[in-house]
Amino acid sequence: MTALFERMAIIGLGLIGSSVARVVRQHGLADHIWVCARSPETRQAATDLGLADAVFADVADAVVDADFVLLCTPLGTYKSLAEAFGPSLKPGAIVSDVGSVKESAIRDIGPFMPDGVTFVPGHPVAGTENSGPHSGYAELFEDRWTILTPPDGTDQNAVDAVAEFWRQAGSMVEIMDAAHHDLVLAVTSHLPHLIAYNIVGTADDLATVTESEVIKFAAGGFRDFTRIAASDPVMWRDVFLTNRDAVLEMLGRFNEDLSALQKAIRYKDGDALEALFTRTRHIRRGVIDAGQAEPDEAPDDAD
Amino acid sequence: MTALFERMAIIGLGLIGSSVARVVRQHGLADHIWVCARSPETRQAATDLGLADAVFADVADAVVDADFVLLCTPLGTYKSLAEAFGPSLKPGAIVSDVGSVKESAIRDIGPFMPDGVTFVPGHPVAGTENSGPHSGYAELFEDRWTILTPPDGTDQNAVDAVAEFWRQAGSMVEIMDAAHHDLVLAVTSHLPHLIAYNIVGTADDLATVTESEVIKFAAGGFRDFTRIAASDPVMWRDVFLTNRDAVLEMLGRFNEDLSALQKAIRYKDGDALEALFTRTRHIRRGVIDAGQAEPDEAPDDAD
């Protein structure tokens, strides 16, 4: 296959960045991969794992002559990185990112893009709870959705090129308004993570139940939450700081519903409980039918 | 291997009951399996699947001459079932159950046990989100914990026999006070299910985000919750009705913590967020080290 890009720069080599590097290598999506990483350990790993043709500590150096720059760092770094590498971009370059919040990405990166450079905000909805350059794998994006949120007036050729990149990486692609993306992800990703972090924290704080007991009997449902709550702390801190309003909105609705559920338990309203528990089953069926979960995944939850 | 019991009666043939029947067959833990099920479909399935030597609609008939009776029905059925089958039990019989709440099990079953019969409350902490006689499998209890909560003065031989039964079914066994069990499971199982049901309900109710979007982008973390929220509605209704006080206690603590987290997001307190998200990681490590989760489970959660 002809490479889509001659020189691709990947900024940040965590789970997503290193998975991208692997799939680009495997499918020959770019002729050259240049990687920028802040820590010497990650730069060494990039070399050891054969994920880069050149490694850089300085982001302004890494993007020189790149026709595709993909930002794979926590959202909180976007503004200072874009400010640092913007002036080094060559005319015609396409810049994209993989962050979980898109309005803030546009706000933080857009202003630093020089004339002739197009920023196409993107988000592959895929991942695991593992972090770092060793945790990535080339199949991470297969059968998952990547959402692109180009602002009005974005060069269509650039959008098409980024969409084609993700399709060749195994992903399906959807175009969406950035604000709507942030609302959708607030409920399908950010709120679930917030709840998981919270319940694991609550369990960790209990005086009446020991940590050893929480761990031993985690197969009753808790262990799924521990997995989500093992996700990268800095990345998730930045998600909640940058998608604050949408998360607070969804959290407000969650809390209203939880209060109603709490009241149903307190007043022993079995019919209300059963009605909710019956209603939620069909969503699982929809997720399975959409190919986003296996019908017979490892039996994790229990009575 | 010599069978532990001559005649075992399994009351209820859902996920747990049918898994027990399978493992009893596979390991020869009883010479004869008698099954009681309310619905004609389940009784037919018991026959078709070869899980029973005899099937009964009437629970009083099913326990006659049984030396081991295992109750595998929702918690809300315990009292009326115990009242119905108690008089038919033979002297020396052992009765146990698999319910997720143990104080109510003792309260509902104990009074109906005739002299010479021992009730040993039990709970295998294992399961999946699937229900019914076709969903069970013999390996369900392997490497999982079964908790027994015999009240003071329970015949030790009966406790030992039930413990041995679960060990031969592949489980590890722990003895615990019933009230403490109910508190431990409130946090490791009941609260996670409540939260999962609630968030899936919240997502289902949104007007701004469509159900189709919730389903398509479920790989961002939501899909784990949909799995837990697909668990049996009647069983879980009864769990929350019978373990009401412990669940409300844990829910109160969860809500306090969630309010603090909400405030941290509102006031952009990144340090507080990062501190919690870092602290919760070690619990996951503990769950993996304890053999209650795989280090590389299917990559389900994402950014």
C-alpha cells in the first residue's frame, strides 16, 4: 500500500501514541515516523521497540517537515505544545490529536496553527487501563469508532486524509460537532470513569471493611470498577478539568436518578427497582449488537 | 471420588443453580440430583440438559430424602419456600443457599428448619450477567470465594460438609459473620450494581444524546456498566430490599465522596483529582495479585 503520509510526527508515546506508531508501522501508513517524548525513558523505549525512525525531546524539532502531526499527550499540555511547535510546521501540514475532549482542543490548539496548516480534531474511542509505551498494540483501534470534530470551514481534503488514516488503522469514522462530542463522551466515558474512581476511593476509605476483603471479594462486580479506576491519573485529571461543564451536567442527572433509586430502596419500592433493572437490559443488547462488546465476555460480575 | 451426598436437591435452576448442577455432575459430588423449578420451561430445560435425575414443580416433593438441599432462588422467595419444604426434610439433612444477603437468609429460613436439620447459609461470590438454566457452566466457581456464615451454635460437621462441597466445586471457602458479609458485599457487589443500573438508566433517559450514540461509543467505559446492568432484575431487586441498611450506608458514603469530587471538578482542583486517581490504582493491582482479575483482560475501557 502507498503510504498516506511521508513523514508523520507522533507527539507523546503513551498507550494511544504507541499503538498508533505500531499500526502505522504494521500497515505502512507513513514512510517515516518521528516521535517526540518528554522523558528519556520513553525515548529509549521508542527506540528499543522500533517504533520511531527518529526520537526527539524538543517538540519544535519533531514536527519539522512532517506532513502529519498527531498529538497524543494529556489535554492539559495542548496549549503550550501547540505554541511551541506551531511555528515549525511546514505549509500544507495536517495536525490532529487523540484527546477525549474536543472543544478545549480546538480552543487550545487552533490559535497556534500558522496559515496553510489544518487542524483536524480527532478522538479514537478506544483504550485500556494500561499506560506507557509498552502498553500499546496495533489492534487497539479495530472495530472501534474514531470521532473527528472539524470546525466549520476546515479544509475538506485534510479531514478526508485524517479519516482515511483512521480507517486504515482499523477504525470506523464519524464526523461530529465538537460540543456534541463532549456531551456524548461525558456520558459514555467521562462519567463512568468518575463513578469508578469514586467507588474505588470509597471502598479504600472504609474502616468497617478491610482492603483485603474488598480485593478478595471483588468478583461480585467491584473488579470491573477497579479496572477503569486504574486508568492514567494525569490524562483523566485533564479530561475532567477540560470537559467540566458537560461532566457536571451529566453528574447532576446521575445524582437526581440516584436519589430516586435511594428513596426506592429506603421505602422498599420493589416495583420501581425491578422496573429500572428490567429497562437497562436492552442497552446491553444494543451494545453487543453494535459490535462494541462480546456477548460472552469473561464472567466478571456476580451475585 | 466418593460422592459427598447421596441425594442433593437443587431448588431453582438459574445461572447459579444450573452451574451447581453441572459441577455436581462433572465431579460426581452427589449420587442423585433432584431439581425443583417453578416454570415448566425450566423443568424441561433441566431434563434436556441432563442436569437432573428427577424434576419437581413442588418444593416439598423435591426435598424428600435429600441429605443436601441447596436453595438457588431469589432472596424474596426464601421464606415461603422454607415454610413449604421445611416439614418434608429428613432428619440429618443439611440445607444451604447461595443468596447474596445472609442476615435475611438466616431470618427467613432458620425458623422453618425442623429439629435435626442444619441450615448453613452460603454465598458463592461468582456469576455473570446472564440468567436462566442455559447460562450456567461447571467452571463458574473456580478460583472464586464462597462465603459461609453459620450462626453461633451451628453443627460443625454440617459446616465442614458444605465447605467441602464448595471446595470440590472449585471454590475457595471463607467463614464470616452474616452481618459482616452483608457489609462487605454491599460495597464489593451491591453498590457497584446499583451504580451501574443507575448510570445506564441516566444514559437511557437523555434527550441530548441518542441511545444510538450511547451504544456506538460505549467502548469509552460505559460498556462495562451495561454488562453489570444486564444482571437479573428480580434477583437484584431482592438484594436491595433485603440488604437495605448496609446498601444505604455504603451509598451514603459514596455520595459524600462524590460530592467532594464534584466540588473538585467545579473549582478545577486538579491536584485533588490527580491524588484520588493515583490512589485508586493500587487496588486494581491487589485484585490482580489476588487472582480475582486477569492483568490483560479484554481492553474495555478507554479515553
